[in-house]
Amino acid sequence: MQDIRNIAIIAHVDHGKTTLVDKMMLAGKLFRDDKAAEVDTFLDNNDLERERGITILSKNVSIRYKDVKINIIDTPGHADFGGEVERVLNLADGCLLLVDAFEGPMPQTRFVLQKAIEMGLKPIVVINKVDKPNCRPEEVQDMVFDLMFSLGASEDQLDFETIFGSAKQGWMSKDYKEPTQDISTLLDTILAEIPAPRRLEGPAQMLITSLDYSSYVGRIAVGRVHRGTFREGQEVALCKRDGSVAKMRIKELNIFEGLGRSRVEAVSSGDICALVGIEGFEIGETVADAATPEALDPIAVDEPTMSMLFTINNSPFYGKEGKFVTSRHIHDRLMKELDKNLALRVEPAESADSWLVYGRGVLHLSVLIETMRREGYELQVGQPQVIIREIDGAKHEPVEQLTVNLPAESASRIIDLVTRRKGEMTMMETKDERTFLEFVIPSRGIIGLNNAVLTASAGEAVMAHRFLEFQPWKGEIDRRNNGSIIALETGTAYAYALNNLQSRGRFFISPQEEVYAGQVIGEHTKEGDLSVNVCKSKKLTNMRASGSDDKVSLAPPVAFSLEDALEYIRIDEYVEVTPGSMRMRKILLDENERKRMAKAAQQ
């Protein structure tokens, strides 16, 4: 039997998880020497992850070190992808808690660590980026201890090993003042501190914690063998969530070896494997011995906190860029996403071609929208709404813990911004001209806050938040006060028309861009919407007059990312998303119809 260690790497976003995994893969000799220089965030291999610089999907690789197989699981660091983390921690026996030597434990560190401690995982603390100026490794170590203590860690968990180093420079040491040549100190500590998985004899059992897909063999169940041994060709039972049991046969058995998978005859308790031939399964169900099918406890995942309306694209420009535009296409794609995205829920909305999609936050849902857009889908999405619950007859809403790290001189502006959105400050600490602020704020207040905070702090603020609990409704929160500038007719926008309207507000479009009636093309300087005609060109005559041909000088249009647009729109607006464009529009495109509806609402 081979010696195995299963370890998850958990940290706040941008603290260096994926870089550390790269160095561990290099130490495990997974690359030829001439390829080693090209290894950079190797596991963040889809376009979205590379563009945003964050891990979205959890992935696992294995390395061999001193005849021990180490299964490494790289987890996302953003709170919106907590569903991924809760799922994959079931595969591990221990965790590397990675903390930035300057920033210390952040809200997401707390969220993931809490899950790991509840599961009884043994932590090793890695204080990364000790090569940064003004870092404070010893202070951060004390902060991690206090955090673990407050989360109710056991004595064994509190007796953790601490390793200092720089994943980017490729060294780890027990003493941050004495850099080493490589990361072998960390790997030796993993072998010494992380327990090998317990070998349980008896009828085979495995909890499905992940899935893979191959166009050749279909869906593949991935999980860790809890008890007994699975063999190729063995008859097994799939214990479903509803209590039913289905008999199946394992066609092929794979284990994770290096960066890929290798086919094996048998897999024993403690190792992570992939089963081919299991059909109709969901994440959280159990594959068990056919003779004695016993189900394991299914994975419990925190509930979603936000919903968004998804609907088909019915704008005048629909079908120009996308391949998949019908309600059937969008419905099938959302159902497919439910298979692997545990924290997502989909419900049909009032009309036949729209759905309510529930998720963990704006980023969680926007990554789904962005992925669909790149696959060729066209759709429209409404304003994000928080989920309201009725508890003891009173209305409750989700609240979050928000931390902001910013220059000391901007602190008062940020405090004013957050408190206007019903945020309550719980901590303020100033160190080296940087201020750390902590708030408890309703999830509604966070929608659209990021841009305002960055503007108020001249781009210097670092903001992070995580879901805390449901609390009584905090009252109305002011959202965007300025109205929208709306296109009056369909056509091409001209610089001549835009120039004459510049005093009315900021525009989101450039000259020569195609627009349609009802499209939101700018932000009005005052409250209330303004409909304008940007398709008006200059009347050409053969009469010349001095001053009439002055060069037009336009302010550059405001560029929105998908998250910015979702946070910006109002309740009566949609974001139209197609493979090549992203536009904001009114739900009712006809101006007269909008006026009628406004009158009816007043009565």
C-alpha cells in the first residue's frame, strides 16, 4: 500500500495559493527542466481565471516526494466561490493555511478556516510574501492563533507548525530571517504533520465531491474512497439524495497522478479517484458496495444570498452575434451548470422564458454570465436582489462583514460612504499610514459599493467581504440617484449629436456606435431619466460660415465591466449580454409605454 497525504491549500484571494502550488509541482519534478521556466499559475488554466487573476474552480494534482504521494487541492479564495471550498475540503486530511505577511488573515481566510476546523482538519500555517517591505510575520502569526482560537479550534489544531517564506521566490523556512534555497522545509513539514488517511476496511464507500466531463465517456464521478476498495468492473450502488438506490458497474477506474489521471485496477480507502460508468449522479451522493449499500452524509452547503433574473435577449439587436438565443438553449445551459455548481439554484420565473438564478454574490453570478457569453449565448439579466427571509414573523436580510484597507487620509470619506448604506463600524486600526476598517453591512449596501470606494480613495482601497448571517431588515438604502440618458431612436450615434449633449451627463457610447430606442447610453447629471436623439447628424449645405466647422472634442465614454454594469442598473433596467457586446437598456423600450407605467404606479 502506498503512503498518501491529502492536503487542501486555503487562503484569501491573491495571497499566493496558485503560485505555491506551481512551486510544489516543480519540486515534485512534474515538468522537464527546459519547461520549468514557463510554469506560471499553471492550474488557473481557463481564460477567465487568467484574466481576473483569481481561482474560480477547485483543481487537484499529485506530486511524489520521498516516496509519498501528496494529493494537492487548490481552492478558490473569493467568498462568492465558497461552494467550491465546502465541497473539496471533504477530500483532505489537512490544510495549508496561506496568509499574506503584510495583510494578515482576511475575511475569506476566516470563512474557509472555519469550515476546515469544523471538519477537524490539521492546519499548517504558511506566512507568505515575507520578502515584501513593511511585512510583519510575527504579528501575523499571533493574529492567526487568535483567529483559530476564536473559531473554536481544538488543542491539537492550535498546536500548528508555522512556515515562513516567499512562494514567488521559491523558498520556505522555519525562520523568516534565514531564507533557504527551496521549499523542501514545507514538504517535510507536510509529511511530518499531516496525518495519512485512515484505512477503513469493509464494504466500499465513496462520497462524490466533484465531477469531470469527457465527450467520449460522459460524466465522471470524482471523490475520495471513504472505506474499502473499489475495483474495475465491480458492481456498485448509487445511493441518491431522495433515498433511492441504483445499481451500476464501474467501467474504468482512474487515480490522479501528476497533472493527469492514470488507469488502475483498484483504489483503496484514503485515495482520491475518478469513476467512469456511474450515470445520473449528483454531487453529494454516495457510491457504495452493491451488496450493502450504505449512504454517507451528503455535503451541506451554505444557502445563496442573492438572486438575479435571467431572460432571453429580445432587444432589436438580438441574434446578431450569438449562436444560442432561444429559451430552450438558456434553460439547458443553466440546468447543466447546476450539475457542478453546488451553491447555485435555478427556479422558473413568472414568464416562460425567464428564470430566477440564486447565487452567493454578484461575482459568483457574473462569472456564470461571462462563461455563457463566451460560449456563444445571448441573454439579458436584471438587477441583483438580495434574498429576504421571514424569521419569527419579521423580515430578515443577509448582512456581511466588510473590511477595507486604505490610506489613512481617505478613511473619513469611506466611513461616510459605508454608514450611509446602513453599515456599522466594528473596528478601526491605523498602522504605517494605512487604516484597517471593519464593518457589518447589509448585502444590499455592498452592491455598487466597490466603485464608490475606489473613487473616494483614488484607487488605493482594498475591499473584501463575506456573508455573516441574516439580521432584521435595516430599512431603505439609497442607490444611484442620477437618472439615465436613453436613446430616443435606433441608428448610428454621431459625434455632432453627442457633442451638443455633453452638458447633460456622462456617456457610455462612442461615435459611430449602433444604438436602439430604449438603450441606456449615459448617466444624467440630475435625477430622472432623459431621452435624447444621438442619431442626429449635421445638415449638410454648400454654405460655409466661420466657426460652424469647429473640431468636436468629446469626453471618453465610461467603460463598464460586467460586474459594474450589474451593480449600476436600476430595477427597471436590464443588462444585455452577447458574445461581442454588453449594453444596458430599459425593460420597456417604448418611451410612451414607460410614461404610462410611471403614471399607473403613481395612482
